[in-house]
Amino acid sequence: MKPIKILLIEDSEGDILLTVEALSDSKIVNDIYVLKDGKEAIEFFESNPPAEQLPDLILLDINLPMKSGHEVLSYLKNSMSYRHIAVIMLTTSSSEKDILRAYDSYVNCYITKPIDASDFMDAVIKIEDFWISIVTLPR
């Protein structure tokens, strides 16, 4: 099975470490890439990366420096080249406004990060189990 490419767009070092650890411990082979702000994420996609560098799945925080996760999501879902990539909003915000805005911008899934580190890692493992093991993603 070809490794799944996961792009984590997150600025919190603690959340990056927990997410990478949870994904690395899984039974599914994956390549994890991290970008730490929204501007960097948009610049990555604006550089027209070759298809083999595109992620299969994006884990996106809302509260990012430079450009928000909402701006990144809007950019991706308004692009014919990238709208097919599954985007999961993984964020601390449980604001109804943020949730509605994300779904209005065609996010594939919205998950509020659990506060407890163990619960957070469990949520990441469940994301991976569902989005990689059960869902069929476009290649």
C-alpha cells in the first residue's frame, strides 16, 4: 500500500508533537508534513507542487499566524486543482460561527481538539482510522 501523505497545518508545537506521535504510532504507513502558518500553506499550493507532493489529507487549525485556517480552507476549496483534497478542521474553537464558516467553505470535517493530551491523541487516531482506512480518497 502506498503511504498516505498528510499535511498538518498547525502552529502549536505541543499539538504538532502529539499529532505526529499519534500518526507515527499507527498501523497505517503515512508521510507527515508540517507547515506552521497559513501564509506558508497558501504559498506551498501557489507554487504548483507536482502531484506526487500533494497531500491526500490536510489537518488544518483555524487559529494560525499570517493567514487563518479559514483563509487557507477558502483558498483550497476555491481552487480547481486542490478542492478534491480532504480537509479536516482540527482546532480548539468550538464557536458555532467558526463551525458554520468552515462548513460554508466546504470543509470535509470539523473536530474540536480535546484538551486532555490522551484524548487528543485518541481523536487523531480515530481521524486516521476513518479517513484513511474507511474513506476512499482521490489519488
